[in-house]
Amino acid sequence: MCPTTKNPNDTAYEDASGFAPTRVISLAVVEDPSYDWRREAIEGGSLRHVDLHKGVNGWASPPGDFFRLRGPDYFSSRQKYPSGEWLLRPAGVDWLRSANRLDNVVGRRDNRIATALRRAHSLGRARKAFVVAVNLQIPGRECHSAVFYYAAEDPIPAGSLLYRFIHGDDAFRNARFKIVNRIVKGPWLVRTSVGNHAACLLGKALGCNYHRGENYLEIDVDIGSSAIATAILHIALGCVTEVTIDMGFLVEAQEEEELPERLIGAVRVAQMEMSSARYVETRDVGKEGRLGILH
């Protein structure tokens, strides 16, 4: 298909990103010995980092326990359990618009996350950092991309399911890449069409492209590749400022030894406004503009 599902009470949890909602970044922060590239990435996007419970027109980090995934005995009991802590930490969100579809966003020279990582590298930091980005590509008169970034500061454990996903081929990725969603707030029509606590293998349902760099993997999900997905999306976009949704991304466990499932990462998008998207040129940035080595 692609080339190369018991919910905790929300009020019991704080945003799990580790950073308070704010967007103020200064040169002094960059020069500070305690400079944190992930903080810069989280605070600098066009879509604000907001409070998990009260924030609007922004994003937050819902705890993994908001999602129920396959437990350690799933294949015998069919039981799902709260996911627990994510495998990777949140590293920001970009809400972008462009004349044409945006592919390989992390590989662009002007990408915020790539820039923050380069700055960290110049300071001798984050040498082992690895980024997984999920780019939901939304068709329309203007193309939009919602890009969710997750980062590991230490090497991904060799032989783990996530390691195999990162280093595997596209056939393996397509068979395993999964989204689980949870409608936190929204009209009945959206809840009915999107589905609450729904799960989907994106690589089988939609067209996906995988862009592998030396220190990142980006998964571009072409929503326009499915007429059904496009129709559902248009329903949701028609009342997007009334919708709050939690999304979790994972590699599906299909063997006993791969259990229990764990989220790569999760994001809450809260009553987002289309006008918040930042415009991005789509001209070719060339190989010299890439972060890492593309395969």
C-alpha cells in the first residue's frame, strides 16, 4: 500500500511533556550551558504548546495511560491495558500549509527540529538523539501538514520492535504502523464518523512514505490516498475548532514476544484553527539541506 483501542479521568493528569506551556525562546537560552534542544523544539512551533485540560488552538502531551493497547497475554486473553509511559519523548508539533504536499519535512534545511538538533550538536550535545516524525498530509486547495515529533536521547535498543521498525523495510513498516485515537471533545457527527478509541494500521489503509536519515525517520501519511479518509477528514475539519482529539502512534505487536505494546508517542490536538498554520515554500532544498544521510 505504501512505497520505499477503561479511560483514566483526564483531570488526574498533567501534561506529560515535561515542559510548561510557553513559546518564549531567546538567544540567552541558546547560549545557556543548560540549553535543551527539545525545549526549543517544543516551544517554537506555529501550533502552541498548551495546557492539557484547558488549552485551545494548540497541542499537549496526553499520558500513555489514556490509551489501551495489547497486554502481555493479549493473544490468549484478548485483553488490552493502559499503555503506560511512551517509548519516546515529545519534541514538538508543526502545523504547516503549502502550495504543494510537503514531503520529508525533517529533511528540509529550514526545519525547526533539524535546526535545534544541529545547534545542540555544535555545542557537543544530543549526539545520540534520534527523531521519529509523523507527518499527516491533508489535501485541499492548500495542502496542510500536521507534523508530530518524538525523540530518543539514547540509542534505540537493538532488536526491540521499534528498532526493527526503524531499520526495517517498507513492507514491515506498512504491516505494523498503527494509530489509536480518542475523541476528547467534539460534535456527535465527528465522534460517529471518526470513531472513539478506534485503531487503524495506517500503512494498510493509506499511502505512506518513509524517509530515513542518519538520525531520524519520518513517516508521511497521505490522507488524500483514501477517498473514505478524505471524506471523514472533511467532516472533522468542518468543525475543527470544536474538536479535541488524542492520537497515539505505535508499532503493532503481532508475535507473543513483542508484547506488551507500547506507544512511540502521543499528542492531543485541542480545538485547532486552520489559520494557525505557518506557510512553507515547497521548492526543492537539495541534498545539502538535509539532516543526516537519506536512504
